[in-house]
Amino acid sequence: MGNIYSTNYFVPFYHSDLKGDMAASAILNVALQVSGEQSAHLGRSEEWVMENYHYSWIVTEYEIDIKRLPKFLEEIVIETEAINYNKFFCYRDFRYKSKEGELLVNIHSTWVLMDSVSRKAGRVEEEIVKPYESEKINKIKRGHVFSKLENAKVKKYQIRYSDIDLNMHVNNSKYYEWAINPLGFDFLTHHRPKKIYIKYNHEILPGEQISSSVMLRDKISHHLINDNDAQIEIEWEKI
Amino acid sequence: MGNIYSTNYFVPFYHSDLKGDMAASAILNVALQVSGEQSAHLGRSEEWVMENYHYSWIVTEYEIDIKRLPKFLEEIVIETEAINYNKFFCYRDFRYKSKEGELLVNIHSTWVLMDSVSRKAGRVEEEIVKPYESEKINKIKRGHVFSKLENAKVKKYQIRYSDIDLNMHVNNSKYYEWAINPLGFDFLTHHRPKKIYIKYNHEILPGEQISSSVMLRDKISHHLINDNDAQIEIEWEKI
């Protein structure tokens, strides 16, 4: 187990969806921000990693358990902890808690260090991860196995300039927005996500259009972004 | 002149564009949040206004002067002040400043109180605005006069679920994103906005598609969202 970094957070208007819940995409954005804060705090800022190794941190997988979504204007506590790592992958948890300490959202995430030149995963160097005091393991964890989509509904979306982040590719929170949208406004206003799996297979660079495919079966929606750029599975509960 | 409310702010990853600038749409989102904080602080929260008058605050116009955009991870100070008001309109300024007090972004904004039933502008009641200590004026300020578009380039965008906010309409920062996007990735990576005018004529409700029209002339881009739902004008500088 590693160092735990913790921060207080108020859920602002721009991170709330129309139901007054903190949007799942905002939960991912804030998680990235909080892990970046921990890294800077430990002398391993994005800039340090880039200058010394030409690497950027990239999330490849998320597993998100939602007991209750934080609410608009709720004051919450966000904890993050680098759990362990092997030659290529680092595993990091996030815990969104109420002010009273109740666990609201639990996130397991898998990270790689992307080489900024080759845009491929680089080796996890001891010097980069040492300050987090996470455990070195040999095992490469198996991720979630996603179902194949059949008779999927497909929608096309224009990539917006604002979808591209500082890493010069589509921000990882945008895949989730594209994924859920074809479920339709009525479904989304009457359901909440309980469990989310996301696997990013290929980064999406600035361009014109992406396709978002969805198959909904028994309160579980299965998603593909483009042919196989990202796979997403969401378990929903009716409100 | 009214009460000044001030808050410190770090520009996070999710509010930065690919150039490392704070995105103009994020500046608008954070401004809304900060004015909401002032209102709550003065006992006039969104909930109070809704419960007592069935009103929501809606921005109808922005005039934004940008001396320098705040940078990713920069610590800035954001001030807001309700300047004055008449029967239907309230005028509020925002000032984004560097830690050293240098004015980076100055915003004049015009607000109405939207009746949640009729979805039309309601009368500004003394009880609502008194705590801000802004000046009552009779004059209705004239807004910016926008040019007519000729030979505009038009793009269609799908409205995403995440574009809709707690007021059950498209969030006002999204219009700007739709507007700039047809200028193209290459233009947007090599230009920065210096001056922005936005006028919201009609709210956009959840639906399928919007159109974004643009005419670019001498470093000034002129925009329409749908036929006339919003007008935007942006003066750009080359980087």
C-alpha cells in the first residue's frame, strides 16, 4: 500500500448533470487532477516526468463502483493511493467519500507511462514511482472481459476542439460522454450508473468524427467507441 | 458599486486546452460558479431564489476582454461584483487576476431572472438583489451590435447529454465550444481569443442537433448558433 493523498472538494455547477448528480465524466476528470496533485506534491509532476523521461501518464482502464453519486454543492473528500506496479502498469485507487467518511465512489485504475515520441507504453522506472511507496509486483492484472456487441445502435459525433487535452489527444472523460449519449435523454434522466468499466485501447487524435455503438441488455449497456478504440460497460439502476 | 466577492483558484487539467491555456468555456463555467458562491454567501442561493420566486439566474450577454489567459496550474484570484440593475436586467463583472494582482481577464455580463414556469424574464425584485448592494439604474444598457453573416461555413453538432445543465437547457459555455469548432483545429491551435462577445437569444433544450455557422474576416470571427439562438463575435490574435 502506498502514500495516501487526500483533498477536499465542493461539487460545482459545471460538474453536475441535470439531475444534480456529479457527472461520472467529471469524477474521472477530478480524479486525474487529484493524482496530478499528489505527483507534484511528491516531486514527480507531469513536467518532471516529461523532462526526465519524455513520458506522460495515461489511464488504460477504470473499474468504478458507485454507491451514491456526490451531489451538486456537496462537500466531499477525495483520496488517492498508488497501490502497486509491475514492469509496464501502475495500479491506483481513488475513493470519493462523504464528509462523514462514507465511501461513495471507489475507483480502481490502471496506468501506463506513454513515451511522447513513440506514443507507446514505456517501462516503469524505479525513480519515477519510488516516492509513492507502492508495492512492486510481478503479476500483470487481468482486466474486465467485455461482451461483444450485437445489433448495436450507432451514433456519430464530431470531435470538438475542447475534447482534446494537453496530451494532444481526446481527453479520457469524453469517451464516457460519447458512450452514454446514444442511450437517449429519457433513459439517462431516469437511470444512474452503479458500476462502470472502461478500457482505452487506442488514443483518439484530433479529427472529424467518431462512432459510438451501444447494446443495452438487462440494465447493462455495452459500448464501443469507433471499432475498438475504447470499450465501456455500465450497470444502471432506475431512479 | 456592489459587494466584491473574491476566491482563489488553481487552473486544473480539465479546464486547460491543448495549448495549456485556461479554456474560455471554462472561464465562463467558473464565473457562474463564483457568482453562485457569492449569492449563497449573501443568503440568496439558487435554491432560495427558486423557492421564493420560482426564478433561475440566466446570463444573456457577455463581453470578455482577455489580456492573457490563465495558464494550466496557475494560481489566480477571481473577483465578482454585481455592478447595477434595472427592472429586468442585472449587470455583473468578473475579474480574473494573477496572484500579483495583474488583471488577466475582465468580463461584463448581463443577467435576467428566468421564471421557471413561463421560461421568460421575470421582474428583478428588491428583496433578491438588495444584499449585493449594487446600484439601481433606470437605463437599459445597449449590448454589442453583431454583424450579419455572409457565406458562412456551417457545421452540425449532436447535443450531448452532458451539454445539458441543472437548468435543463444547454449550458451556456457549450455555445462557445460549438462556435469555435468550425474554425478548425489548425486555426485554433495557432490563435488565441482577445475579445469575445456572446449574446444568448433563446435557450436550447435537449434535442438532436444544432448548427454552428461561422464567417471569419480579418482576425474576427462571427458566429451564429442555429438561426439565431446565440450570436458570438471573437477577435483573435495569432500566436
